[in-house]
Amino acid sequence: MSDSNEIKFSNQYTKDYDKTFIILYLVEGLFIILANLFLTIRLFTNRQLRAQKEFVIIGACLFFDVIFGITYFSAGVYRAILVIIYDRFPLVSMWDCFMTVHNQFFILIVVMAGITLVFTAIDRFICVFFPFRYLKLHIEYAYMLMFLPYLIVIPLWIPAAIGAYDNYSVKNFTMNCLMNQSLPLDLYTLYRTIRILTTIACIFIYLPIFIKMCIRTQSIYNHTKFAPGSTKNGKRLLSMTKTVAMITGSTICLFTVPDLITYFSPMISSNVLYLMNLNKGVVNLFIFLTTQKVLRDLMFPGSARKTSAMLPSRTTRTNHTIVVH
């Protein structure tokens, strides 16, 4: 075997690597994959729900979280195998780190996370401020919003591949392969900047939505005793308001703050920041399940049937246009 193909090792021992994060990546990643995949399948196999724009948008968020979970789960598997096989971390090139499965997904979700949030925020803005125009939009509009972020990320992936390949022969990174080891510094900073700016943009988009929902909810509350059924509408609007507020808050805490830290310290190797991003997937699922009854019924179909059986049977007219976040 030629010298160029010999494995060179760093002075860092794998036994000293914090295994806690590997376990968390595996456990939380697998939970996010299974829970969101189950909800996604349940939603898109429901004929009524997949024909509604609002639920297609939610389905897009759930599917993205499936990819989100795969990213961290694959990183956990990769590092678990690494610490089992090697006593010391091998030295690898930027291209070697770029070609790992988890970094391919990391590049995808770092850029797409903010873009997906912006599209979702714009959809909610149109729905709240231009409801009649929103109702006239066809279902294809929602599916376009679902797949467009994946098309946008492809042109951004190409310069990352070229930049990493230019460092093909320089083996100066440990094989644990964090994302900042798989990209040139300028591209790593660019991708983080895109997510920072898009998540901050979402905050400014959600702010007028939040104000509008509060005003509308208060108006409905004041007329509850005069307008039959307005109590149900008020609760639905309150549910939307809480969803918007909670998602905006979690985005700031778990996405924007870690991104700002890595932006100013791009070579930081702390896994805590990645763990904060990972917990966004768990928080996202919690928010949707606690604020949207439809998703709770999809996640726990047995409980939904039990509740329906306890209610008196009656014939009602179903409104298939449900405004949810």
C-alpha cells in the first residue's frame, strides 16, 4: 500500500470522546424520524387532509423533520462506529468529511431550514391577511411550496462540492467530521448566514400575524354570546396564535442563537449547539401535537375513536377549510 493511502492518526483518543452526544443523536434522531414519518404518512394517506392547502404545508414541515431526524441519527451512527473501530481519530481531508452521509444531510437542512420557514410564514401571512384570495388558490400551490425549497438548495450544494474537492489531498481534520470540517470557511459562513437571515425574516413576518390574530380573537370573544359557534372559532384562532408564538420563540432560541454563535466562531467544535438544533425537531413535534387536535387524532387514532364514541351521534356539516399553523 502506498504512503498516500496509509491512514494517519491524530493525537485525540476516541475513548475521550463524549459518548453522551452520540446516544442523544441516536435516540432523539430515531424518535424524530419515526414520529414525524408516522404523522406524514397518516396525513398524506387521508383523502380529505391531503386536499387541503393548510395540511399540505404542515405535511411539508413534518417531512422536513423526517430528514432532520435522519441527519442527526446518521451522524450518531457514524460516530458510534468510529469510536468502536478506532483507538485514535484518523486524519481525513475536507472532501472525506464532505462525502459522509450526515454532512450531505447537514448541508441540506442548514440551508433548507430557514427557506422552509420563510415559505411557511409567507403562506400564513397570505392566509391571515388575504383569506379570500387564499381560498381561491389551488392545491398545486401548496405542493409547489412543499418541493420548491429542495430545488433551491441544489445550486447552493454545487459550490460546496467544488470547494471540498479542492482540498482532496490535505488530511488535516479528525474523522469525527463536523460540518465545519466539510466545507470551506466562506461557504460554511454563507450557509449559516442564509439560515440566520431567513429565520430572522420569519420573526418579522410572524409579528404582524400574531398582532392580527390577537385582535381578531378578541373581537370574536367580545361577540361570543351573540354569534352562535363563535366560541369554537375563537378557540381555533387562539390555537393558531399560540402555535405562531411558540414556533417563533423556539426558532429564536434553538436555531438563531446557535447560528449566531457559530457565525462568529465558525470553528467551534461544541456539540451542544448541534444538540440545540436537534431539540428543535422534538419541540416542533410537541408544538404541533399540543396546539392542533387534527394532528393529535392522527398520532393517536385509538384515542380519537374513543372520544368520538363517547359523543352523541348527530349529523353535522363539515367545513373542509381549516386554518391551522
